[in-house]
Amino acid sequence: ISGYSLVIQARDSGMPPLSSSATVNVDISDVNDNSPVFTPANYTAVIQENKPVGTSILQLVVTDRDSFHNGPPFTFTILTGNEEEEFSLDPHGVLRSAVIFKHMVATEYVLCVQAKDSGKPQQVSHTYIQVRVIEESIHKPTAIPLEIFIVTMEDDFPGGVIGKIHATDQDVYDVLTYTLKSEQRSLFKVNNHDGKIIALGGLDNGKYILNVSVSDGRFQVPIDVVVHVEQLLQEMLQNTVTIRFDSVSPEDFVGLHMHGFRRTLRNAVLSQKQDSLHIISIQPVAGSNQLDMLFAVQMHNGGFYKPAYLIQKLANARRHLENVIRISAILEKNCSGLNCQEQHCEQSLSIDSHSLMTYSTARISFVCPRFYRNVRCMC
């Protein structure tokens, strides 16, 4: 407890008694009676041979239960195990290499490190660090090519994470880093540590091929990353058809079924080879395990096929489509649950282009806007 606040009252013996009060604040001064504490109590670390001087090996974590003026900053000292000055320890507790280690020369070092706090008198603690020197990388990283599809409204892409590179390395202790060629950084970024790909706002319609590489510090391997950007036209939204699937997650649909279903769907609904199939969005149905896919078909002359025509085509080809994935429903007027006289209803579809959904798998990533459907009777 760092302090107390007391209210003191004095009362006399007169009739009637009179009184007065005063507040007394008592501050408890901290005595430096706690030593620094290492977490964990002792450390183990590894470093690969032939790493450059200054390579970070370990970050020491130290806390102190005393008040701030009796705790940090801490002073770190290597007491034993560093007689040949193979290691350095900076004021922030980062242990670094001071030489280029060779596995054939020594495979293990044990350091005793002291941490001293800033109190008076100072308190000290000790920890032991076991550092193993392992052989350098002998395996190259491997990475899966990634294809990314982005659907956005015209000139209204807000940017964000659009996918993640999946890379592995058979060398257990290798740390992988990802880089993107500098000339592409005006449109995209890659997180150096986890391989997440970030697109900046305002992407134009088209195809982008990213020059990404992954490195384990010794080997550098290129990764094929292709980004397709498609900008929606307002007319598309007025001519959409919804296919609803049962018992499939968005990620499973994207990773396992989307390519095959797109190919089968093209064969089912395209009247001419020059027509274009546009998958606008996929979105889970709230409160269920179902999934909705919105699509439209553009004629080679620029117009769009009407939903009624597409639905007739789908009905004739439903058996072939279900060879790829089971279809729960083809939503014609999307008036499910409405008891409209003569089945007259009107659907309006709205797109929230700033609320993007990213469904990322190892090989394919699909980024699309969230959509909202409103229906009403026109009786």
C-alpha cells in the first residue's frame, strides 16, 4: 500500500461539544527490498553457425516489485561463460552474437548473467543461459503459390489483408522472412514475419503479379503470387442470382470447390464463349451452416442476362452442378418467408464496399464485399 488518507477529529468537552477535523495524508516510502526477477528463471537458446555478428539470440525479461525508482532501468552483466567475448548484452537485455559461431568449434555455451536494479542499495539477481550452436540451414524453404481474387465496387477498394503466404522449412530452427520487391510497395505490402499480404486502397481493375520471396537467412526462394482485381458495375447487382449451399464453410468452398464449381457453372449458364461469369460475393447465412454465392453473367456485348433466364439454365444443369457440391436452393425472387399475393415481390441488393470479407486458404484467397438483401411484397 503506497499511502493512507486519515480524517482526524478533535472534540472539546463543552456543552454542546464543538469539533473540528483535519486530513492527514501518510505516504509510505518504498524501500528497495525486492530483487529483480527473471522470467523464466533460466533460459535456453539456439543460434545457427555462420550467422553474422550482431544476430539477436535472446531477449531477457526482468520485472521488479519495487516502485519505479527502485526498479528499472536494469544493468545487465555477463559474469561467467563469456571469457572469449563471444557474446554481447545490450542495456535492453538483448543477448547478441559477437563472433561468427562454428558448430565444429563449440556446440554449447553456458552464461551466468546478472541483473542489477536502480535502487539504493542496489539489489541483484542471476540467471543462467544455455546457448546451443546448431548447423546452418541445409534445406531451402518451400512455399505454395497463391492466387488472390478481389471483388470491389468501382474505385472504392479500402485496402486490407487479402491473403497469407504459406511457407515451411525442414530446418527446425529456421526463422522465415518475407520480402516484396520495392517497386510494388506503392500498391501492396507483405508482413516480413508472417507472410500476410496487404493491399493498399484504390486498386484498379486488372491482374497483378507480385515478386515475393521467402528467406531462411541462407536460401531465398521466389513465390508465385497473382492478384486478380474485378470492379463491380451497378448493373450487375440488378441481375444477380443466389445459389445456396448446405454444410460448407466459406474457406472450404474457396479452397476446395470454387474452381471446379466455377468451371461447371460456366458450362451450365454461358450461352456463348465470349460471355463472362462474375462471382460477386460469398457470405455465410446468419444462424445456419449454409453459404450464399452471388453471381451474374455478362453478355459479350456488355449487357447482363436476366435472373429468370439464368435460373432456368441452372434448373436444367442442377444435377451436373451437384456433382461438385450439394446445392440447398437456387433463390429466384429471394422472397423466402414472405407470403406475397401472386408471388409478386421486389428485391433490392446493397453492397457495403468498406466491409470486406477475406476467405484465405493456402492456395486461393477470395476477398469480396459484404452484401445485404431486402425484399418486400408488391401486392
